Amino acid sequence: MVVGESKPIAEILEMLKDCKKVVLAGCKGCVTVCNVGGEKEVGILASELRLARKAAGKELAVLEYTCERQCDPEYIEALDDLVKDADAVLSIACSVGPQYVAARYPYVPVFPGINTTFIGGAVEHGVWKEYCQACGNCILGDTGGLCPIARCAKTLLNGPCGGSSGGKCEVGKGAVDCVWHLIYERLKNLGQLKKLEEPMLYKNWATSRDGGPRTMIREELRK
Amino acid sequence: MTMTAGSNLEKILTSGQKAVTCECGPPRGADAEHFRHKASYLKGICEAVNITDNQTAVVRFCSMAASRIMMDLGMEPVMQMVTRDMNRIALQSNVLGAAALGIKNLLCLTGDHNSFGDHPQAKNVHDLDSIQLLHCIKTMRDDGKMISGTEVQGRPAMFIGAAANPFADPFEFRVVRMAKKIAAGAQFIQTQCIYDMDRFAQFMQMANDMGLTEKCYIMAGITPFKSVGMANYMKKFVPGLVVPDSYIQRLRGVPKDKQGAEGIKIAVEQIQQCLEMKGIAGIHLMAIEWEERAPEILKAAGLLPRPKVD
């Protein structure tokens, strides 16, 4: 899923400083699962904003709504009535949400209430890790099902580098696993260490963001 | 092993004599005079001098310019290149430019992660890793082709090197990774600073058993301790470095003003131990910001004067 984190309340208040009435739009997709942009977080953030602005002597009306998804234009339509007389929309979906909101309401400012951080998953309650960089050409089959593109600090295809120590990456002060160490152990368990003996050659990054913003077209679905 | 670039370093190694390389880092500014001064201590005491490429991810003047300055001093550079800061377009361009300037030795590295340097906010590149860069340079030199397949107009005659760290983990994979570097194109290897002699001996045993010392020249990396503080720092904060306590105790056992001399004594012993190991083709002496002490270390180790080759 797409994982996000809340922006600091001070940053959000600064973005909304000229607004009197805003729509706070959550999303029932990934950001609900990672506890940052669902119905519950909409309620909490709305209260925080109202209280902060009241304390500052400049009240803010916050209209709450949580979309089915914000990464689908048809679910943005549900905001139409609320947006009509609002000064802005504050979206706490992943960054697709604010962009779909912007596309639907050309004359209404939109602000992001969260930072979209990575494609990943929870490893325990309250802890999420990155697992994918959407390089567009999956190599997990060669690396024991563990991704060095997303999980090696240097995106090595021939790791582990000389900074791998005791299974940990030199980056992250011991908090980050060396994914190449994990790949090594896993391939050892699978009896496939031979795979690591041949140099893995150049990756084609054209399928990644480096090839320009990506559009995917599936003609069979367009008909 | 056939000659590819005809550098002084390559000639000495090919002749079977123990080679010596040193290291000199460019300054954090445009002060070429400072660099010339540091480099002058290394003249005549080694075959070639490694010029670091923004080491520890700190901005310094570039290794290609420093390499050229070194050649103007009548010295031979080993130009280091890291894949952290440049994509394959810039890297290949620099290889060609370096060859055009007459640089004959290249050392391919991935580089320290930018989060350790003075610009941790930088976007890192890592389009290639060190092994792919080795392969790329070898292919340009031997097949006359760029990564794209485009023909190179004038092949870069380079003696190609790589680094190896026998002290990182998993230990049993370190020699395999070195083998990959050799398969990709490395003709010489300079190791990470060696302090744990037992582990290094074990590493060399594995390299010999795999036949790697027949395919590639392995140079043992030595960095003298300037003080007990430096030894402690390297033990605690440099990832993938093993510093045995015995050295720290030895340095602690002498007065502060004698620690440098003791550090040099240790380095000389380490050099001699390494030279006795089967398969060691030479010494890579990295006297970090201590270039002026390199001559006495090499002299005490019996490595001076340097042999001459045509």
C-alpha cells in the first residue's frame, strides 16, 4: 500500500491561514489502513484545526468527508456540495488525492495534509517499512523475493557493499537491515547462492520515473 | 596477464615486483597549491597515487582535475570514480575524458552513502554500481562499445581497479563479491584498511583457493593510526572495519606524543605481515591527512627505493 505520515499541525495551519471554511477530505484506501488519512483521522484533525484556530481568535469551519477512494475521479464527485462554498480543500489522502481534487475544482485551492512517504507495509503495529520503488521492471525473481532497488540504500544490484555489518546497513544507525545480507541468507536457504556469483548487469531505468512520468494504457479495458 | 594501459602501476605489477600505491584526497576548495604540496610528499615513493572522488560524500575538487595536476607533477594517478554522483552518461563521459587527458589507472567504487557527507539532502544517483562500472569500462576498452552499444571513437586504455572489504559481512561472501568484480573487469584490487590480520589471512586463503590471485593483483590496504583517538573512532564509527583491541591497548600504552610513532610502527608490522601472505601483489598505503609520514613508513617496511621499469 501507499504509506503516508501526517504533516505537522503548524504546517497545515500555515497553509490554511487565509481560509475561513475548508473541506477536510479523507480516503478509505491505503491511508485508512496506515492510520493517517481515514475517517478517524479526519475527525481528529478537524477538531485539532478548529481548536487551534479558535485559540488564535480566528475560527475555522471544517467540513468533514471521507471519500471511498481519492485515487478514482468518480469518488471525488461526492465532495461537490461541500466544496461549493469552501475556501479550500485539505486532503489527507496520498498525493493522488489532492491532484484529483485540483483537477475537479479548477478554482478551489487544495492542500496536502499528509506526506506520502513510500510503497510499503506494516511490520508491526505502528511501524511501516518501504518495500517498493515502482521501478516498473520487477527483479524479485532474481533476488530471492527481496527488493534491493527499494531496500538497499545504494540501489545496488551486486551487493552487499562494504558497509554491511552484522546484517545491518551502514545507513540508518543500525535500524535498517542490509537487504543484500537478507538476500544472501535467503538464497542460501533456497540452495541458490550460485545466482549471486554472476555480476548482475545494467538495469533499464526507462521503466522507472527516469523515463519520464508514466502512463499505462490497457487497450482491452478501454473498449 | 596482458598489458592494457601500460601505466607504471600496471608495469610493476606485471613484472611480479611488489607494488606500492598511496592516497591523496583533494581539498574542500579550489586550492590547487595545497593539493600539490600534499602530493609532493608522495613523489618517488610509490608507483601511483589514488585520487579520491568526493570521499565520505564530502564535496572536494574533482578527482579528474586532481589526477591531471598530479601528472603535471610527474606523478601517476589512480583516478577514483564513484557511482553515487553520476549516471551512466556522466560516468562514461568521464572515463573518455580521463583517457583523453592521459590518465591510465581507474578505480571503480560505489562510494560512501551521501547521508554521511556534508550534503545529506542530495539526491543520489546509483544508476550503476561499482561492478557494473567495471564492466562498462572494460567493455569500452576491449570491445570499443558503450553501454548503449554505441561504438567508442578511440578506446580508453585503462588499467582498471576495484576495492574489496574483507571485513564486512557476510564474511564468506566477501571473496565471492571480489570474484564478481574480477569477472566484471577488475585487474587490481585495493582492500579496505586491514587491522584484523587473522581475518585478512583467511580472506586471502579463500582468494588463493579460488584462483583469484592468478587473475588479479591484490594490494593490501594499510592506514596508520595517528592516535588512540583515531583507532577508537575507526573501531566504533566506520562501518565494515574491524579494529582489534590489542592495537588500541598498544597505543594507549605509550605517551600521547609517542602515539603517532607507535601507530607507524604498527603500520610497518602490518605491511610486513601482509607482504608475507601468498597472493599479495603490493601495498596500498592510505595515510589519511598524513601524507608526509608515508615515506618513512615505506622506508621502514623495506619498500624504498621503488624499482624502475621501462
